[in-house]
Amino acid sequence: MTVETATRPAAPHGLDEDAFASALDRIAALAEHYDRAAVFPVESFEILREIGAPALTVPREFGGAGAGLAEAVEAIERIGAADPSVGLILQWNYTNQLSLLHPDCPWPEELKAAVLRSAATDGALINGLGVERELGSLARGGIPATTATRLPSGDWRIDGEKAYATGISGLTWFTVTASTAEPRPRVATFLLDRGANGWRVEPTWNHLGLRASDTQSVVFEGTLVPHSRLIEIREPSGGLAPRRPARQALPLLLAANYNGVAVAARDWLTAYLHTRVPTALGASLATVPRFHDRVGEIEAAIQTSRALLRQGVADLAIDDASALPGLAKHVATTTAIRVTESALDLTGNPGLDRRHPLERHHRDAMVGRIHSPQSDLVLAGLGRAAIARATPASDRK
């Protein structure tokens, strides 16, 4: 199957267009298999490594393509249309790589270099393990139950469990956030690699959608970590975790992935309307004005979401505190859900038939609600800001 958009975009800077388009076709052809198998999409990432995609945002000095956030967004939107499970894993890789390049990154230089170079030489992937089932997302504040204990040697021992470790079976690197075993616990983050001892994957991912994202749990049982792998140690936040500008790429890349889901649903729907010829009509559904109106609504929603995403990228380049990245993620996820719902409404039984990809697109779209920043936080922040702007001058301090 060929993944297309309304206009064929150029490949992201640093990727050959013909090679990228061919890779997308091959990944799309594998998507159904990996959805049903619900395992890490090994072949899809082999394809991406062939064209250097894991190192797209790695600076040239480390052997990468030297692309930035705008190019990463373009890549993820197209990969998300081919297979959003692959897009989700890769966008986490890009989010972490871009975070390493931001001025507020606390990492030691030698660790940054090791991660970035390995992406260019080996296609190595990285993600962060912060979420816990009881704690939820670190974005909402709190102290991790996972603990880091300082040993007499000066190194550390990690014990506990992390949930929702996306792509864990294919990661070379992963960060782990834990509370220190001190009278007044602090929050520490460490860099681990697959060679670390004392950890195992617990296969807990059994969700409705993004089934190939390999978002499993990881159990740490006396995992030893050298002190040189300590990235950061800080005091816990009292409420919501402070927004780190380096992480503002995350909502934009998530938005790109879910825009891809909406684009894939639209493309399948418009192709289906040309092939479906009801006997009573004597012509394809593509000739019926009612379908023109509904597809027009779908197209308007997709193009609005895509435009907002690109505006969010532009705004972030000049304002680290821009609210548009979070809004773009909210709009993209709600748009993907509405687009797939509308397409299912238009197609009826065929849309729900597992012979067709639409039901998978809908399941994948539904998962967008759980990714941080969640819509309630985005909308509450926008609401507070709007109300604050209307505060009477006499009430301002």
C-alpha cells in the first residue's frame, strides 16, 4: 500500500526522498502484521536504519543528518501515516535527542556524545522511563516509588517498576527516574543501556491501539548503575512538575504522529469511496454529494490540525514557553479520533472489518488521549491564561 497525503511533501532534510518514500511503503505493508502480533516492529526499524532515520536529528559532528524539530515533525507525520506504533517509538527517540541539544540539558557531555554517536553509527534508540502505575506521569508531580540507593562504592542501586516503557525491546539507551533513599528524598535520573544487570521487561502492554509500540513495564531488582551515569538530581516539585523547555518538542512530535493517523484514515476512506458501487446507486459512493460534504469536513479538520502543528513549531523557535505545542497535540489527537469516527460512520460494516485498516486507525487514534500533555492540563492552562488576561486592572498586584 502507498501512503500519500494531499500534496506529496519533500523528504525531511537529510533523508533521500525516494528512499524515504520506499521505506514508508514497506513499513505500511508491515503495519497490520505487527498490530496483530503486538510485538516490537523489528523489521520496520531495520528499514528506518537503512535510510539513517534514527539519526535524523543528530548533529553532523556526531555523524547524523543535522535536522531540527521542523524536519522531525515532517518525518513523524509521514511515518505515523504508515504505522503510528513505529512513529511513536521514533518520536520518543527524536524528543530525547533534541532534548540533549537544548541549552537547559543537564547531561554530562560525554554521555550526550555517546548517545548521539550511537544513533548515527548503529541506529541506536533512546527513551525515558518515568511513569509508574500508582504515580502516573511525572508531569503531574510527585515522588517516584522506584528508589535509587547510594552504595558505599559511590555507585547506585535501583529498585522498583516503571510502566509504559515505549519501544523497550528495541532500545539501546533508556533513562530511569527514581527517588533517592535519603531522609529527604530527591528525584534522580540515570542513563542505562541494555547491558545493565538486574532489570527485566514485564509484558503488560495489552491496549486497544498502538499495539506494536511495545509499551511494556520494566522491573528493576538491584540494578547497579555507575555514579558516572547519574544525569541529574533535584528537589521534588510540590505540584505539577516544572515545564522544561527542552521537552516542548514532545507534544509537537506526538501531534505529528496522530496527524499521520488521520491522514491514513482519510486516504483509505477516499480510495474506498471510489471502489464501493452499491447496486441501487449504480455508481460509486464518490459521486454522492453527501459524501463530498463529510469528506470536506474531514479534510478541513486535518488541514487545520496540520497548520496548527507547523505554527507551533514556528512559535517554539522564538518562545520556549509557547502554549501552542500543547494545543497542537490536543487538536491533533481529537482530530484523529473524530476523523476515524466519521469515516467509520460513513462506511459502516466494511470500516469495522479487520480486512481493512480503518478500524486499526480508529484504535490507534484513541490512544492519543493518554499521552502527556493530556487535554485536561492543556485546556486548563489555556483557560487560566485567558481568565488572567481579563483580570480588572484594580485587582492586579
